[in-house]
Amino acid sequence: MDQSASGNDCKNNFCIDKLIAARKSLKLSLEKSRTLGLALEKAGPRLEEINQRLPSLEAAVRPIRADKDALVAVGGHINRAVGPAAAVLKVFDAVHGLEKSLLSDPRNDLPGYLSVLKRLEEALRFLGDNCGLAIQWLEDIIEYLEDNRVADGMYLSNLKTSLKGLRELQNDGERVHLDGGLLDAALDKLENEFRRLLTEHSVPLPMSSPSLGEQACIAPSPLPVTVIQKLQAILGRLIANNRLEKCITIYVEVRSSNVRASLKALDLDYLEISISEFNNVQSIEGYIEQWGKHLEFAVKHLFEADFKLCNDVFERIGLDVWMGCFAKIAAQAGILAFLQFGRTITESKKEPVKLLKLLDIFSSLNKLRLDFNRLFGGAACAEIQNLTRDLIKGVIDGAAEIFWEIFFQVELQRQSPPPQDGSIPRLVSFITDYCNEILGDNYRPILSQVLVIHQSWKQKKFQEMILVNEVLKIIKAVDLNLETWVKAYGDATLSCVFAMNCHWHLYKHLKGTKLGELMGDSWLKEHEQYKEYYSAIFLRESWGKLPSHLSREGLILFSGSRATARDLVKKRLKTFNEAFDEMFRKQSVWVIPERDLREKTCQLIVQTVLPVYRSYMQTYGPLVEKDASSSKYAKYTVQGLEQMLLSLFLPRRERYGSFKGRPTGSKIDNGVDLRRTASAVA
């Protein structure tokens, strides 16, 4: 039993030992599993990293597996592609090396700046010429690598994307992308320097002299030679970069502004006047005189100077360029306003006095004809040429039309009544003054030239004496008007006063004048004789009759009754006074405008009346002076009578001004329109 129990104990112990050993083994296995799990957990990311690197490793070892001939050839392809690309990169680095110099102010060293800019242009041309070549070589090597499977596909795809971007940049604003906008910035600085040089040396021309006079000299260039040379150098670089139009814009802006500033001192507001702003040419005749002087100054000094300067600055570019530039300056500076003012005058109402103003305009233009042809003769000045041509045509047509119309206007006035006060009709004084002016040295050659041109336009031959003959016709028409008007008065005495006035006016005012020389001495003498003739008739038929009222017949003192003599004296004095009062009342409203004729006529009247009256009153005055009603008969003293006679025929200036002083110039006589038809002179 003991042995049996002992055996059982041995078995039990053995089993326990095995269990303990199994337990330890299991525990150890669990520890190892845990350790392995941790190791596997840590190995996961490393495996992922290895997995990601495998393609590149595969691509790196792929050439080893590529065709041997392809591997040998790829080196040459790469070298040919990398060579141009390396050269481009080197030049590109040089371009950026110029940046500091080109972003500085050109005025500090303009020649140096232009030299650096030229280097930039050369570098950009090299880049422009070789960037495309380098890209083409790189595209070729990619194509080779792709065809021969020498490189990884993804790598080649990335290269293609990059080259595509480069190619697009090359085709779209290549230069901007090559230099980062450096060239444009440098050119902008040059444009600013171009403007600065022009502005600082463009000084308005002072106009100190109020009378410009004859200015035949040609104005010198307004800019120093050194400045012109700088402008030309800047132009060379800007033109090379397609910026000529911008240069011209700057040049025109600065120079036209300078001319306008010069003209501003002349007070040219009148150039903007419109037809509706004045009643007739007389209201602006002062402006027309100024216009001629101002235009001459502008052409011979301002535009002449800019014409020469345009040639100096742009001569290397070509005639069309600098002429076009000058044309823009002239147009913007104000030449068109001068010409338009002239057109406004030609389009205004046609009146006789306007002829002289049109001749003034033609004279001003004619003096500048050679200058206009030289300055504005190019194709670029077509607008100025057309406006000038229209102005000249309007001046010539208008002047010729008015001149030929004068004769008919004088004829029309024949039907109008003569002045009621016997004064000189405005027609007579106006036409004589008018014809004298157009025959004078100032207007005769101009009018003759105008008529020659006008006749040639109508395919008519101009006759040398046509101007003289037309003036003779006009004066003869005036003479005929006078004859008609003399007969138109109901009062023969007033008719004589009128005839005296007109004949004396023609003799006095035409003697020693161009018109007087044309009419001749016999014609003048005839008018003087007519004046004397009508003066004698006037005196005989009016004041010459007064002395007869103071007859001494039947008045022999103390031969009869004193009372009878007194009554007879009273009667004769009363008759004299009544006749005198009536004659004085009537003639006191008559007018003799010429002072010498008026004074002489009054003296003749005094000499006719006063001696008889004085003698009569000295002899018979005492008979009535003591009478209670003496004032009725001894009405006038000798001195009072003389003063009254000397006060006759005085003009009232406010009522009888000259033709030229009237507010409306198209009427010559009292309210009678000078125009034949609306189209003739309106």
C-alpha cells in the first residue's frame, strides 16, 4: 500500500512539473508573439516607404536594362540640348545684371544709359533667337528618351509639362517674360526723359512789341543743338522698340502747348466770334486788322520755328514723319482758328464796306502765300490746305461780287428822295470816299489781283482798265443821281442849296485825290463852276429879293406929311420882317455841311441884306423908334440880324452822321436799303 501510494505521488509530481513547464513555455510564446506583433507594427511604415521608393529605384536601374546602343547615343543628345540651354541661362543672368543701371535716371548719364539699353536689347534678341532653339533641343531629347524607353514615363511627363509652359511663354509676350518687364521700364524712363528735355527747353516766345510790322526773318531753332542731339539719340532707341507714335504724341503735346502759350499773350478770344455775335463788318474791323498781324507773327515766328525744329529732330526718320508731326502741332496750336475766323468774315452779311475788309484779309494771306506753301504744303496738312483754299475762294468771290454790285446799288438809289434839308446824301460822300480808297496804293493792286483771279476762274480774260472803267461808271452814275435829285425838290431854292452842297463836296474832296486824277481837271472844274452857278441862283432867288422890300421910293423927308412917311416906313419894314422871318424859318433847317461853303454863303447873304437894312434903318429908323409900337417894325437890330444870318445852315451832327458812322452799313441813304436782291449782297 505504501509502495502504491508512493508511486501515485511520483506520478502526480511528474504531471505538475509538466504543467508548470507547459505554462512557462506558453507564457514565453505569448511574450514572443507580443514582441513580434510590435515589430510587425513598426515595420509597416518602413515597408510603405520602401514600396514608394521602388518605382524610382526601378527607373534608376531601367537604363541598365535598356538597349546598349540607345544608352550610348543618349549622352550626345543630352549634351546638344544642354549646351544652348546653358548659354541662354548665362545670358539671362547677364540681363538681370543690367537691372540696376536701367532703373536709374537717364538724365544723369544719357549716353551710358543708352549704351546699357542697347546691350539689353542685344541680350533679349539673343534670348529671343535661342530660347526657341534650346526648347526644341530639349523636346527632341525627351522624344528620344521616350521612344527608347530610357527614362521613366512620369519623369518624361513632368518634363513635357514644363517645356509646354516655356513654349507658351515664348509665343505669348516673349520679351516681357524674358526680362521681367525691364526693357519696358527702361523705355518708359526714356520717354519721360524725352518729355523732360522738350518741356524744359520749350519756352513761350515773348511778344513785347505791340506793332509786329514787317517780319521777314526766319526764326532760329528754339532748342540748343545739344538738346536736339539728345532727343535724336533717345528717338533712335525708342523707334527701334516700336515707340515712334508715342514719341510723336509727346512731341506734339509739348510743342503745341508751347505755341498756344505764346499766342495766349495776344488775347485771341476774338477768333472764337460767330456770325451771330456781330451786326456788321464795321463792328469787328479792329479785330480784322489784329488778325492779319497776329497771323503773320504766328506763321513767321512760331510755326516757322516749329517747322524747322521738327525737321531737325525727326529728319533721320523721314519727311512724312516730321511733316505729319508739324501738321499736328499747327492744327492743335491754333492755325485752324485763324482760318476759321476769316471764313466767318466771308460768310457774314455782304455790305459795301466789307469789300475793304475782304481785301485786307486777302492781302494778309497773299503776303504769307510762300510761307503757307512751304510750311503747310505737305500731304499731312490737307485739312489746313482745304480750309485755306476755302477761305481764299470765299474772300475772292465775296470781294468781286460786292465790287460789281456797287454800280447797280448806286442806280437803285436814284429812285429814293434826296435829303429834306438839302445836305449831301450819304451815297455821295460814301461812294467818293469808297472809290478813293479802292483806287489808292493800298487797295488798288490788291483789288486788281482779286479781279484777275476771279475772272480767270470764270475763264474770262481780265482787261487792264476794267477796274478804272468800273469806277468811272460808278461816278457817272452818282452824277446822274445828282441831276435827278436836283429836279426832285419842290422848292427851287432848296434845290440850289442841295446842288451847291454836292458839287462843292465833289470838287473839294476829290481834288488832289486818286479819284480826282482819274476824273480829270475839267470834270472837277465843272463841279466848281456848278457850285458857283447854283450859289448865284440861290442868292438871287431868295435873300436877294429882301432888299427890294426896303424901297426908298416916295420917302423924301419933309417933302410932305411926317405921319405919311412914318406909315410908309412901317408898312415896308413890316413887309421886310415878314419876308425875312419866313425865309429864315424855312432855311434854318437847311444844312450846308462844308464849313467853308457855309461861311461863304452866309457872308454873301449878309453882304446882300445887311448894308441895305443898316442904311434904311439909319435913315428911316427914327421915324418909327419913338412910336409906341416901334418893336413891331424895328424888330431887329443890325447886329441881331447879322448873328441870325451867320447861324444859318449849321449841321446837327447827331442827326446827319457819315455813312461809316452808322450802326448798319448796308444802307447808304435815309432808310433805303442798298441791296438789289437778297442774294446780291446779303
